[in-house]
Amino acid sequence: LKLLHAVWWKPKMIEKKLREQGIHGYPYKVVYGNTREMTELAREKGSEPAEQPHDILPRINPLLHDLATTHKKSFVVWYGTTPRVTIMEPDLIKEILDNKSGDFPKPKTNSFTHLFVSGLASYNGDKWAKHRKIVNPAFHIDKLKHMMPAFVVCTDDMVSKWRKLVNFMGSSEVDMSVEFQNLTGDVISRAAFGNNFEEGRLISLLQKEQGRLFLQSQMNISFPLLSYLPTKVNKRMKHINREVGSLLTRIIKKREKFIRAGEHRDDLLGLLLKSNLNQVQESNNSEAGMSMQDVIEECKLFYFAGQETTANLLTWTMILLSMHPEWQERAREEVFRVFGNDHTPANYDDLNRLKIVNMILLEVLRLYPSTSLIRTTRKETKLGELCLPAGVQLSMPLHLVHRDKEQWGDDVMEFKPERFSDAMIKETKDKAAYYPFGWGPRVCVGQDFAMAESKLAMAKILHNFSFELSPNYTHAPFAAVTLQPRYGAPIVLHKLPGVTTTAAVS
Ligand code: HEM
């Protein structure tokens, strides 16, 4: 009876309540929900060429596209027995993301997901509040300023390597998605672990493999129980989890020893441990701080939350600037105008002078953001005029809302960085029609970190190279937590005339 209730009665009741409030979708099917339709539609329409390159939804999620075209604002999709209601209206999105009383928590993650990622991003309630309070100070702008040398070293390493390739061949084809995964992994390793950079790099590689295996395991949406069986993939994931755990334990213990000896380092780990210690001392309560396991989870999260997201932002920026060479030229002209022939940005304040580069990054984040923010209802909850039953997931898909004609106008599918001029940013600031870094109390803790890293990398690349899409590039974005180019991002780099090696890399 319990099983029947869970797989038939409960979903049917929720479906009825949603339908009564005008929330429609594909009908619920026992156990599978709409996963079969999703797979079939993806197979059927997923490879159809897009009319406009940035009109990507019909390809990446044909079911969502179909429902959004028919129902416009709110509709439901069944992931197995879980209903997921899509919310498109900025006022409602703001109500959900701004909620401070815990009415819309993040969905619970299972023990298998914890192998890959846990920490701040998946907690709710008091645990989230405690961790957020401790993690926040480590990402403060004043602290970021001290991390700039780490960003500069990693970016210079990458640019020097490219210059060698280009100098040798005249021009060179590089897969940007691979290069930027390496760059952002190195930046986090250096910014987080300073002197323990090499161990950090190993963690980065292992976490990258863990991400790939996790994604592979999630592809089995038709057989979700596979996640729990001792398959080769699952065993490897458990092994990586242990390995990363012991690497991080060693680094953290070493660092705690230094702190006890009065020696402090201003990298993310040092700042996190210091903030943790302050919290315990101020409240005179050891429970107010994080445990060793908690710190390990937060460090792992830095890789998951900060590596691929930033690598994607940079990868799509290179692709879009290759598709729109007039903007590539405008951005390069700005970099040379602001810094001259012999310099590139070297500190945090320098980066604020790059207005056009900033506009470009914001427009790339509009068109190619992470996929969706998800919250849930634990009890019957009011949202605007709606009364949502318990157990409903709420999805706020960035790639859909960022492409809503009502919010952005008829040219919504066009790449137009001028949308993000200072005046326009002010006008749309309070409207949750643009939220690439989330919104409200759970807004991305690393957004200034990511923007600084991306502006620096783009400034140095523009200062050294011109670039274009390789004939081997196929525009096929696909959604796997973040939006990625399915077949990589091969781009041809050309040496800029008249730029000397030392000046270019300095
Ligand atoms: C372009 C790069 C990035 C993008 C697009 C991005 C996007 C986001 C978004 C949309 C959220 C909110 C998720 C939600 O509300 O469900 C988020 C949260 C978060 N991000 Fe980022 N992020 C980026 C870079 C980073 C970096 C570099 C770090 C750290 C090194 C980071 C750490 C976090 C953490 C810890 C959270 C969880 C915050 C919380 O729940 O309180 N992110 N990010």
C-alpha cells in the first residue's frame, strides 16, 4: 500500500492540485514520470540544427522547450515520482530565492551525490547559516586582492604556453574547454592552498575525474538504482572520495599546526580556518565552528563550484568573441587603450577599468549560464497566487528566463553586450530576470572571484592573440549541470603583430 501511495496516489493528487491552479504539463506516468519522453525527444530533436546559434533550448532540452512554448510561464515535468514546476516570472523567482524563513529549501541530496559534492551549496537551515557565516569572509574583496598574484601566475603560465605554440607554428589550434579547465583548476589550487599547490593540483585532477564519473552515473535516469550497486564506476568514485579526503586532511592538519605556531597564510584555506577559529572564540563554543570533515567538504566544493563554472564562462566567451569578431576587436582595443602596449592588469583595481570586457562576460553569462536553480516545498506553501503542495520541486531555469522575450525584447537571441551598459545594469538590478550567480542570501559566494579570474584571463588573451573558430568546431551546447560545448571548443589562435613576448606576458 505504501508503494502504491508513493508511485501512484501521491503523484496523481499533486498533479490534480497543480492542474486546478493552471499548472499543466505532460501527464504523470507511474514510476518513470516523463523521463522516457525526455530521452525520446532529446534523441529525435537534439541534433536538429538551430535557426539562430544562440537559440539553444530546442536542442538541449526539447521537452522543456515544448512546454515553455505551449504554457509560457509555469508548467510541470515529472522526474520519476517527483514533480518539478518551472517558474519563469521574475517576481516569483525573487520571492523564492529571497525567502529567508526556509520555506523553499534546496532538495535533499542522496548519499551517492555526497561522494561528489556536499558542503555549503547543499545544506539548509542552521547548518547552512553557520557555514555561510564562516565561508563569507574568505571571499571578501579585500581578501581577493591578496589572491591576485595567484591568478596572475596561473594565467601567465597558460598564455606563455600558447605563445610558444603560436611562435613555433604562426598560429595554433587549441581546445579551449580543456585549457580553461586546467587554468581554473590551477587558480583554485593556488588561491586555496598557496604553498600546497601541487597537492591542490592533484585534488583538482581527482575531482575532475569524479565529476565525469558522477555525470556518467546520472545518465542512467531509467535505472536510478544503479547508483547504489558496486559497479566499477561506483567503486572508483568511492576510492577517489577517500583519496581526496586524505590529501585534504594532510594539508589541513599541516596548516592547523602553522596557525597554532602563530603563522598565518592569506589563501582560501588559511582564511577559512582563521574565520572558523574566530567563530569558535567569539561565541566561546566549539560547536560554532566547523569540523575537519566540514572543512574538507567546503574545500571540495570550491573545486566543484568554481572550476567548471568559470572554465565554461571563459570557453563560451572565446567562442562568442570568435563568432562576433567586432566585439573581439572592441574588447582588444579597450585592453590596449587602458593598459598600453607593455602592460596587462596586475591587480584587482585594474580589472574594474575593463568596462567592455565586463559587459561581454555578463552577456555570455546571459546566453550560456548554468542550467537551473532548484528549490523544493516541504509543506503546503504559498507562492504569489499559487498554493503549492508539499514535495514539489521548483525549477528556475536560467537559460529560459535569460531568453524570455517579455523581459529582454525581440532581439533576445542576439549577442548584444551593450545590454549591460552601466545604465541598463542599474535599471534591471532589482529584477530577477537575470541571475547567473543566483539571488538573495544564497547568491554565489565566489562571484567576485570568478569575475576577477575571467577578466584577467580575457585581458591577457586579448593582449596577446587574435582568435577564430576552427573549421572543426560544431556549435552544439549541451546541458550537464552547466552548459558545455558537446564537441569541445577548438579555436585557432594567431599571434598579434607588433607585441613582444616579454611585454605580452608581463
Ligand atoms: C562563472 C562562475 C560561476 C558561476 C556562473 C556560479 C554560479 C553560481 C550559482 C548560480 C549559485 C547559486 C546556486 C543556487 O542558488 O542554487 C552559486 C552558488 C555557489 N557558488 Fe558559484 N558560480 C561561479 C563561480 C564560483 C566560484 C569561483 C566559487 C568558489 C571558489 C563558487 C562557489 C559557490 C558556492 C560555495 C555556492 C553556494 C552558496 C550557498 O548556497 O550559500 N562559485 N554559484
